[in-house]
Amino acid sequence: MVEDQKKKNMKTGFVVLGVVLVLSALFALRWYIDLSHFVTTEDARFAANNVRISSKIPGKVVSVLIQEGDHVSKNAVLALIDQSDFQITLKQAQDNYEVAKIKYQQILGPIYSSPRSKKGEPVRTSDGQNLQDVEVARNKVELAQISLKTAKDNLVKYQNLYNTKAISKSDLQKISDIADSAQKNFEIAESSYDLILNSKTYDLKTAILNIDQAKNALDLAESTFANTFIRTPLEGIVAQKTVNYGEYVAPGQTLFTLINPNDIWVQANVKETDVYRLKLNAPVKIFADIYPHKTFKGVVSEIGTATNANFSMIPLGNTGGTFVKIVQNVPVKIRILDTGTPFQIGSSVKVRIKTN
């Protein structure tokens, strides 16, 4: 009876031992398959590009319109900076621009078909008195021109008479002196006309320059006023809000941080000894701590060309007398194929990358 019991116990022990050996073999086989066909790491997390939104102008925040976690559309207003001072500047710029345009129109004046400048261009004047002065000067030029032509014609005629000895040299000299005097009178009239044009006709170039300067000032004032509205450049989720009502903000100060929920990936750190086994577009299984009963699919989209330590603020060089080799990590970017599931940026995941 005792012997039978011993045999039974031994048989049970062999069975248990066999089961343990089989399970151990299966575990060893799975471990081998995992080791030879997959690279696994738990040093991974969800990541996304952080878009930091800051103020371009200084001022007091008078309104905050969103909270952390809110989904915002592109160009949505997130906060408002006090506009009182900027409204005054904008109103002054608008007024200055209108004044510059009015002065330009006054200077431009009516475009008259007569009189015309020496180049044949219409003379632009701002009032009737200026027009009258220009007309008088132009008439003097025309009369002097007529007198000069008459004098030159007479000189030619008298020169012919002198050549035939019909008149004396003194008579020819009198006609020549008259022609010289007519030439000088014409030059004086023409100079006076130019002087009238320069003094009585306003400088349009200066007026145009004033308009350009006023327009530039207006554009700047409008842009500055528009910057009192803190807007988002893209659609996304507000991951962080670092400003509150009543705070004074400075240009460049980060007020909000946004992420694009449609552009989230897994950032995994793989040991440098395993990187050579990885290939782009290799399939990946993703196990997220926030979804313990789900498995997500992905592919390797980028393999880092430098280790994480290379970008560390602590130098890599060995400055002491001893050396301890440390296995470095290489960043690997994994694109998530499953869409529609919200992920918390920074939460931990485990990845299993197929190597062959």
C-alpha cells in the first residue's frame, strides 16, 4: 500500500516536472523568438510637436477665453490684451493718413489743358492765383519767342542786303544787336517761367512721400492693434495655459502651448546595440499604459542619427581617470497607424518592433 502510494507520488512528480520543463521550453522558445525577431523597449512615450503661442506686444491681459484641454480652431482668439493705448495710436495714424491724402489732392489740384510746361506736360496748380502767375510767365515766354524769331528773320534779311552792299555795316550791326537783345530777353523769360514753375507749383514728390510714410505708420498701427488678439495659428488642443486675467505680459512670453491631435507619434529609445536590427517602415505593436487592454499598430518612420546623450548638456567626454561603458539610447520615431483614439502626450508606452 505504501509502495503504491510512493509510485503514485513519483508519477505525479514526473508529470509536474514534465509540465514545468515543457512550459520552460515554451518560454525559452518565445524568449528566443522575441530576442531574434523583435526589439522591445518600455522607454517610450507618446509625443507631439508643441506649438508655443506668445504675445508680440506688451500689455495687460483683459480676457482669457479658453482653458486647458479645449479644442480650438485655426485663428481662434485665445486671449485679449488691453487695447486702449493701441486704439489711440491707430486713430492718430488714420487721421494722419487722411490729412496726407487731402494735402496731396490740394497740391495735385485740377489738371489744366493750358498752360503747358516746356515739355508739353500740363501744369498742376492748387489755386487760381498760381495758375494766373504761370499763364503770365508763359505768355512772356511766347512773346519773347516771337520777338526772337522776328529778330532772327530780320538779321538774315539784312545780312543779305549787306552782302549786296545795299546797307552799311553799322546798319547791319544795329539789327544784330536787336537779335542779341531778343535772344537775351527770351532766355530771361524762359528762366522766369522755370522759376515760377518751381516756386508756385507744389512739389508732388514730397506729397507722395508723405502719403507713403503715413500709410506705413497706419499699417504698423493696424498690425499692432491686431496683435492685441492672441490667436492660434493652427487647429489643436490647448495642452498648457500659463497666463491669467490681469497679468502683464511681455513680447515673446509663452502664454499657451498647443498640440495637434492629428500629428501624434511614439518616441522610443532603443539601445544602440539593437539599432542595426531596425529598418524603416518595420511594423510595430504599441502597448499604452492608458489603454491596458488595447494594442495599437505603428511603423518605424525615423531612426535617429545620434544618441540622446549627444544632445545632453553634460559632456560625453571622460574627464576622470576611470571609464565605465554605458550603453547609449538612440531615438526612434514610430508613426501610429490607428487613428481616432485620443492619446495623452507624454504617457508611457511599450513598443515591440519587428526586425525580420
